[in-house]
Amino acid sequence: MSHPKQKMAEKNFNLKIEIMDSLMLDNIPSKKNIKKWISESFQFINSENKPKNNKMELSLKTVSSDEIKKLNKRYRGKNKKTNVLSFPSKSKDSIYWPESTRYHLGDIVICPEIIELEAKRQKKEINSHWCHIVIHGFLHLFGFDHVSDSGAKEMELLEKKICIYLGFNDPYLQNLLDKH
């Protein structure tokens, strides 16, 4: 069985990630780390969820808690702050997308303030929590969600695998310990 990284190399995988730090804060991970987490996560997405085009792009933007609350109300009808929002492109479009042009996977919007508050409240290392939330947002771009119990279990399992692969702890372990 070949290693997932070998499969990516064989397919000429090419993912461009644009990171817009609109807040210019010191407490967010480096763009290099964020790009690594996303790029490494891609190998865990099963092939039927991946676009046919091997040239892809996505954007990630940091915003204030007020801004993410507005976006959450506008696009999800929820008048509350959240840690991450994802806006996937329509995956069916990728079937007809010209191979010479990058396919835009979608946009991820992250709120550093909420991530920091959650990490403190859940007693998690901040970089570990950032990684988890970036991965969470990235998986949403491929149609993973936590609306149903089965969808939530599938998404959480994938998040655990990726975080552990990247050298972090199981992001749900602390939550389980807190319940007992």
C-alpha cells in the first residue's frame, strides 16, 4: 500500500492557499503552518469528494468577532459568534472546470478571538486548537458537516486522524475528559 503523500505526488497535486490576516494580530499561527496543515489534510479527503482538477485554490481570512457574527447571521441565520465559517464552491462545477485553470475550493473565515477564548476555556494549547479549527473549516469545503450524528462522527474521526498525523492531540479528548 502506498503512502498518501506518494499518491498526491503522482496526481501532480497543486493547491494555492491565499491567507488574508485582516486583523494583523501576533497571536495567530504563521501562514507557513496554516498552509502546511491544509496541504497535509488534503491527503485524507477521499477521492470522490475531491475536484477532478488537480490545480486548486482556497482563501482563508481572519476577522473580528463582530464581523464573524454578522457573517453567521447573514449566511446561516444564526445571530451569534462562531470560530469558523466555510463557504464551499459548488463541487459539481469542478467536473466541467478547465484543467488549465485553478478551481476555487471556497473560502474559510476564522475568528482568532473566539479560537483563543475556546482554547483557554477548554485548556487546549492554542496552536493545537488553531490547527483543529483550520482543518474543520477545510473539511466543510468538501461537504463534511456535523448536522446529523453520523456526519458529525465521520467529520470528528477525520479531524482526529489529521490532527494526530500533524503531531497534535486528539482535539476531542479534552471535551470527553470534561464530561466525566
